[in-house]
Amino acid sequence: MPRSIGQVMQRVRIGVGNLARQALPQCCALCTATAGDALLCGDCSGALPRLAAPCPRCALPTAGAIECGACLRSPPPFVSTLAVYTYAFPVDRLLQRLKYSGALALADWAAAALAQRVVAQAGEEASLPGVLVALPLAPVRQRERGFNQAYEITRRVAPRVGIPAAMLLERVKSGPPQAALPWSGRAANVRGAFACRGDVRGRNIALVDDVMTTGATIAEAARALRRGGAASVVVWVIARTLPPGQ
């Protein structure tokens, strides 16, 4: 059930968008074949690269989907990571179009895929988080881009899974874009970059982003939430980047 006027309005917007797509059949965003009311046709959607046997903590592939050695040696500040796809062709192109070209319709595709994955896994877990929090951008980067892709995905996921979204985290330090740095330098670049902007004490939070690469940014955001008193943090992302060579 929706829990706020904002969620009701978001469900109305989703419903109107779905009706529009049904009235005006779509072309697949990848192959341009007829896709009905979806953004991808069935063949392209079914062929998207999915993670195989991921570590439940960091979502990198492991033998038998058990917690990997790196997470056992140095547990990250989040409980688990749910990732829908591998960040590889053509998922990478779709998310780049969303992030850098402002193709916001792809936020609907991403949110639907994530919500479907969450619902499918919900039966395997004792509980779901109580609130969704989008990974915030630095203010200067959000002004340049005009939107935050993580927030656009989060606000579309919330009504689909029946969990409210809240802006409980802010970016208080900006540096070079993570994508411009080597993997080894990314943790230092985001150290101290986030702070809580609301009361998170005792709350179980899902931190939502489009892509998880090294995990440095998401880990730093999770640390800020835990320092603020969050009971637990899980990570929900559309795609997980595999280390070089995998």
C-alpha cells in the first residue's frame, strides 16, 4: 500500500506512463523492434547479462554464491548487495544513456528491473528495509547534469515495492569523478564525502544507485548512515562492475 501522498502521485505517474506506452507501442531501446508497452523487447531483455553466483555481501561472482574471501577478511559496512545485472554490454550503454544523455525513460526500465528482482528475493529474506535512500551527487555535479540518476531510479522503485523513499543523506565533499580515477585511488577520493541529513537512528535502509564499481562510494555512504545510527544498510544497484580480467 502507498504510504504517502508522494507515493500515491508516483503510482499515478507510473500508471499514466504505462497507459501511454500501451496506446503508443514502443520500439526497443536496443534493437528498435516492436516492444509493446516495454522499453526493451522480450529478446533483448532476456539476453541482458546477469550475475552468476554472486557473493551475497558485495555481489561479485563466487563459487557457490557464498560470501567471498575479501568480505570475510574485511566486512564492508553494508549487510548485502542486490544487483540485477553485470555492468557489461548492453547494460552499460543503457545506463550511460540515462546518466549522461538524460534519457530518463530508462530510469523506468531500471526501476522495473530492480523492483522485480527485489520482489523475487523478498520470499527468501526475513524482512525488507524500511526506507530507500538514493546515493546523492555532489551539488556541482547535479547542477551540471540536471538530475541525479540514483534518485530518479529510487523514486520509481519506491511505489513498486511499497517502501518509502527519503532524502536522508547528502554529499558534503566533492572531488574528481570516480570514473576518472584508477580503482586503487577511489576510496581516498570519497573519504568523508557523505553526512546524514535526517534522523536515521534505528532504521533499516536500502541504499540505491545505478552502478557499483569498486564499492568505495557506496561503502562510504553506508558508513555515514551507520555513524548516524542506522540499524542496517543494504545496497540495491542496477548493475555490478566486475574487476578487470573477470
